[in-house]
Amino acid sequence: MIPGELKHKNPAIDIRMLVGRQFGTCFSVMLATGALLLATAQYLPQLVQQDLGNTATWTGLMLSPGGVVTMVMMFVVGFLSPKPQPKYLIAIGAGFVALSMYQVTNIYSGVGFWYLAEARMLQGTGLPFTFLPITSASYDGIPANKTDQASALLNAARNTGGSIGVSLISNIITHRKQFHQSRLIEHVVPPNGAYQQTLGQVTSYFAVRGSSLTAAQRQALGWVNQQIQSQASLLSYVDAFWVLTLNSLAAIPLALTLRNVALGEKASARDNVRRLPPRKSAQAARPVPGGLQRRVADMYRQRSKDHALRLRQIQNPDSCQGFATKRIGRIASQLVPRALISHRGTTFLKHPVSSFLTEKPDSCQGMKSIDPQAFDLQRYHEH
């Protein structure tokens, strides 16, 4: 699909917009933001339930303060957006998210409820600083007829980044868990004095609870294996959140490379100028919107002025010029009232009307031999 879109003159989604500095940078930052948003929403609750032993209810309560902070910060960022440049707001938001991810890297098996809730609230503070300004910054320099495509590409960047982030973190957790497990097992050997001491204490604990010596030893070995699995899993999550921290930090210099955009009243005035309807003229049949159609309308208005000037130059209606005006004018009035008829009818708006002239267009006899009925209207419209 992508090669076809790149070759097409009017593609459904103009992927070439990603090459631009402004929109391409915003697209990259949105990829990183989507990865952070969905990866933390997926794996932070999983960490709290599986490794820290909390229930689903307490996990939801731990995430709730972050959602409340995000809702409040949406209003705050919306109030601040017209004042500073979007790139500074994006950098501040990425800094808050990086700080929250760094806080999660310091977790341990006995971490409290509010420690993770505060990390989630820090993330909820930073995300609105990224989402809202990046939208206004991405539309800077985008033509009005491509804003819908820009919005679609930003949404695709968020979803694609989220998918990449979830897959990447899942891969990191799986491989790093195996790595840490292999390293921890190296210390669980009989010559290790600390291991022998811990194993003896745990065996005594189960023996006191009523287990036989053999059963107590098996239970102690199972407990040691459980601790190894738990510590390896916890360390793998720490590595994953380190990756997300570096991802957030990388978005800061990337955001600072964005151009400055018009803010506040300047942006409103600029938008109003762009949305002004075209100036009406006596020759224009109806107002034409901006962009390419506006340039076409200006071209036809100029040709209309040239046509009026040439008509004024015709002094004698019985001359060859006057007859050409009357003869071809009947055809032109059925097609385009602003038509340009050149001297002696040799061209007509550079359209194929000249092919209907006789072999001697410079003579009055040649002009009188033009048959209006022979003018191919369908061919004109196709042109």
C-alpha cells in the first residue's frame, strides 16, 4: 500500500507529509507517547497484582488518582496552550513522564500503595502536556485540504506506538526475567553459606508449623524457588520501566526541535485570513474557495480582463475581427462567458477550437467558414 500511495498524485493518505520536519517530529513524539500510555496501562496493573500481591480492586484504586489528575490537567493545559510555544509544553510533559517512570524503577517487593499511586499521578500530569500541544504543533504548515489526513496519521501514530510499546515491553520482561533467573540461580548452591543459612531457617519454620523434617525441607526448597521467580520477575519489570524512562527522555530534545508556531490572537488572525472568501468580480459566476481552485479562478479572471480589452479594440463590427467575434462569440457564450478570443480567432482559451478553423485562419473567408454546429462541445469539456 505504501509504495502505491507514494506514487499516486492524489493519495488517500499522503505519507510524504512524514518527511517534513514539523509533522515528522510530531509523528515521532506521538509514537513514543502512545507506547508509554498503553505499555504502562498494560503492565503496571499486572506488576501490582502478580508480583506485589494486590487484588484487582486495590489495583484499580491505585490507578484512579492518575486518571483524576489527568482530567484536571487537561483544563490547565488548555488554559496554558495559547501562551508558551507547544514544543516547551511537550518537553515539560515528557519530563514529568520520565520522572514517573524513573520512580517506578525503584520498586521492591514491599512497596506501599501510595508510592505507585504517586508515580501514576506524575504520569497523569505529564500526558496532557504532550497530547494537547502536539496536536496544534503538528498542523502548523499543513495545507487546509490535508488536515484530515494529518489527524488520521496522528491517530495512527498513537495506536501504532501503543502496539509497539506493548510488544516491546512484553519482549523485555520475558527475556530479562530469564536473564535474572539464571543469574540468581548461580548463588543457590550448597557451598554458599548464605543459602545454607536461609534454607535451614525456612526448614525450621515449616517444621515448627507441624511438617515432618523431609516435608519441611521440600517446602523450604519450594519457597526458595518461589523467591527466585518473584525477584527475577520484579527485576525484569524494573528493566522494562528503565526503557520507558529513556524513551521519555529521548522525546525531550526531539520536541525542542519543533518550529515556533503562531499563538493566541496571531493564530486566530492568520486562520481568519486563510478562511476569507474570494473577492467577487463582475465576471465571476460564483465565489471560489482557496487553494488550487483560487489560483484557477484568478487565471480565468485575468483572461476575462484580456478578453474585454480585445473586444474594446474591435472598432468596426463589419471587419474580419468583428465577424470573428460574432461568429465564435456564439460558441463561447454557450461555454465560458469569460472566454478569451485572440486576434482573428486563431486561439480560443488555448482550447481545441483552433482545430475547427479552416486552413486560412488569417483571412475573412476562413473566418466565415467556421460552422458553430461543428464545434465539438464534448471535446471542449474533456479538455
